[in-house]
Amino acid sequence: MTGSMAIVGDGDSIMIFKAAGVATFPASDEKSAREILRRVAADYKIIFITEELARPLGEFLKRFDESPYPVILPIPSGKGSTGYGDELLKTAMERALGVDILSHSENQAKKQGN
């Protein structure tokens, strides 16, 4: 592995990561994002990908779950969150813990008026 972190996404959304020293790979669509991931997956431990690109690549990204690295993390783009990253986190926590602790916390907060 040559680096620890990279990001794949639209040019505007990934520029701040470049300033922080993260390897950046601009992708304009699902096809280019898939090709970039295939090319760089062996080189990075953590790869962020913007939610707009991650959602259509959901089945493709599942193959990375079988190995410890890279960890692929969907994040909001500069346009804001679509909620996809939260959905994946919730599913992963349910799988790991056997219970949906996030919905329980949300429901409790609603009951308390928070």
C-alpha cells in the first residue's frame, strides 16, 4: 500500500481533501468512479467516495467488504448529503451488533421532543 487515504468524487467536492494531503481522484460519473476504484484499491487503506457516486456503485462496492482494506466510506459531496452514507452505517452497525441502535436513539429523541 502506497498511501493511507484517497477520495473519489467530483472536482469541487474533493479539493479540500487535496489541501489536507489526501490523494484525490476526480470522477464525473459512475463509470469513471468504478475504473478509478479498480485501479487504486490496492494502494490505499481508506477510500472516501462521494454519495452521488457511491449509491449507483452499491453492488460493486460490496466486494470490498470481503477484505480488511481498503475501507470504502461514502461521504456527502459539496452539494450536501443524500443520506446514503448514513444508511450504510446503520446497516453495518446492525450487522455487527445484531440490533438497530441508531433508530432506537432517534425514536427516543423524538419522544423526548429533541
